[in-house]
Amino acid sequence: MTSISDGTPASASDRQIPRLPHSLVAHPRYGPLPGLLLVLTVVTGVVDSISILSLGRVFVANMTGNVVFAGFAIVGAPGFSLSASLFALAGFLIGATAGGAAITRVGSDRAALLRAGTAAEVTLAAVALVLAALSGDPGVTHGTMHIATGAFGPAMTDALAAVLAIAMGIQNAVARRLAVPDLTTTVLTLTLTGIGADLRAVLRAGQNHAAATSDLIRRLLAIGTMLAGALAGASLTLYVSPLSALALAVSLLAVTAAAATAAAMRPAAWRTPPPA
């Protein structure tokens, strides 16, 4: 038996995943959640590209890396912003708390939870976009590859780190509650561990070979979408402007929120998870 990304054992029904790409939009157990969570994984890649390349080397989605970066900043390593790291950590905690409140409010309805979470995310990302656009800083019109100093001033850097981290905290809390195997949307460490640990099962014939292959494909998709988001976000941030990368993140979140809203309007069995 394999485990989902939060350590919970996956049941046999979790592993009965139909062929792609149909399973990304109409999974019998999770409905459209796998596909929508992959879009949010792309958003993570985009947003962390923006933060790393224009906000003083700070993560807004990956708090493990952010704690490490804060340690670098404390000892005086050049290029790291302690204040941005601390604002991001505080924002992420606020977002995760807000996500927990949303979980309590909507109950067990997965579609309603994703709708609430993505609506909050797109609002926060839009706020970050407006703040950045109104700042008049170099990051509004220039890629960071061509900026000698910071893309944004210290106060705007801290504000953007906090707002984006709040959005990512909400996303993490919602994805954790939805509990689609291997699709946490932000953390790939356990996904990579699963690939390495279960690779032998994929290569061996028999012993639930089809299920093991489905697990591998799902994990590779999670990695690939994160990479795609990082490539897109970094390209825009470096060569166009951080503002354009933020606009991409807002667009992806708006599409996800619209799809979640549409899903919440249709009764379906996948919306209510089975008893643990």
C-alpha cells in the first residue's frame, strides 16, 4: 500500500485512477480536483520565481526554504532579506490560519472549499499586482536581469512577500484538506521520495503494476507543472518584468477559481470525501 503526500495510507480506491487526461477532469473519487491542483502547482512555481528573483531571495510558498534563507540573512549573507523572510513567514501563518477557518466554515464539501480558497487567493494576488503596479519601482517595467538594484523598494518588497505568502498559506491549508494523493501544490520532497521508493514496483510486472504506474505519472505531473510554472515565472520576471509574472499568476488563479465555482454548482459524489 502506498501513502499519500501527507503520510496517510492510500486505499485501494485511491489507486484506481483512470487514464490521463480524462482522470484530471473527471476522476471518479476526486472529480476535477487533480487537474485544478496541478494548475495551482503551476501558480506555486510562478509565485516563487517572482519572490526569489525580485523580492530579495525569499520564498513565499516553500517555508522550509524560507526558514533557511532567514538563517542566511541573520548571519549577513549578501542578497538575502531578513525582513522579507519574516514577513513571508508571518503571512504564510496568517494564510494557513485563514484556510483553517474556511475549512471549518464550509465543512466537508470539497468543491465549496476549493472555491473559497481560490477566491481568496485570486483576490490577494490581485492586491499584490495592484500594489506592485502603483509602486513605480523598476520591477513594474523592467525585468530583473536588467536591474542593478532591487526590483522593488524595501517596504514594497516586504508588503508583496506578506500578501503573496498569505495566499500561499491558504492554498496549502486547502490542498492539505482536499488530500488528493501527491498533489500538495507546493512541496515536492515527498513526491520525489515516492518516485524513488516505488520505482522498483513500476519496473516489475505484476503486483498492481497499473496502479504503481498511475502513481508515478501523477507524481511526474506534479513535478513537471511546478517546473513549468518556474520556467514561465522566471522568464517573465527576468526578461519582461515581475509585474508580468504576477499578472500570469492572477490569471491562472482566476481560471482555477472559475472552474471551482462551476464545480460547486453541480452536485457530485466526489464533493464529499468518504469516512476516514
